[in-house]
Amino acid sequence: MTAAQQHPGSGPALVGIVLVSHSAPVAEAVAELARQLAAGGPVAPVAAAGGTALGGLGTSSERIIEAAREVDRGAGVALLVDLGSSVLTVKALLMEDELPAGSALVDAPFVEGAVAAVVTASTGAPLEAVAAAAAEAYTYRKA
């Protein structure tokens, strides 16, 4: 299915967003923040993939794969990561073709990039535009 095709019952296919953090509560909180800030119309599918399978700090390939499959609507999946091993884990999963076709690791700040990605994806923008919006968040100066 392409972005121009319809996903049954939900309008145009939207890019899915996966937020990968070493901490499940952090991933869930950032996902909820992004969803709320993108509200007001259709919101792109967002899934948090945080922590290990045992509930500790770390990353889990299985959680990342499950989250990517959950948000995949055929328009691509943008994966945003916090640091360290989450980057390495996503890169390995991409190299091993473990993630849905059209998945991409996005180089962006975790919180600001997640908000930009979800807001942009919710407009129906393609994966390249979603990744660019998230990456542009690096330029937002706070002082």
C-alpha cells in the first residue's frame, strides 16, 4: 500500500512513528505528548518501544519490531531513538530487514523531533518530509 492508497476505514495511509527509549515511561510520555500536540484531526499512529522485556532500562529488539509493525500503514515508519544502544539496535534491525519495508532511522532530538514527526505525519506528509521535520528540530534554539 502506498501513501496515496487508503487504509481501510481510516483515510489516507499515514507514516507511523516509533519512539525508542531506554526507559518505557519516557517513551510512553513522549508518545503521549506528541499525540496531544498533534490532536485536532487525524493523528498518525505512534508507538512507544521503551525498556527491556523484563521492565528494566535498556532496549529490546522484540519491542521495537512489535511497535514498528503496530504503526505500519504502508506509508513508512519513522523510528526516533534516545541514545546509545537504541541507535545501534535500530540500525541492526534495519540491516537485518527485521522492520517493515519503508522503515527509517531518523536523526533528530528525541522529544522535539518526536513532536515534529507526529505533527508532520498527521498531515499525510511522506516519510522523507516527516524525517526532515524531525531533523529540523535540531535547529530550534531555546536561548
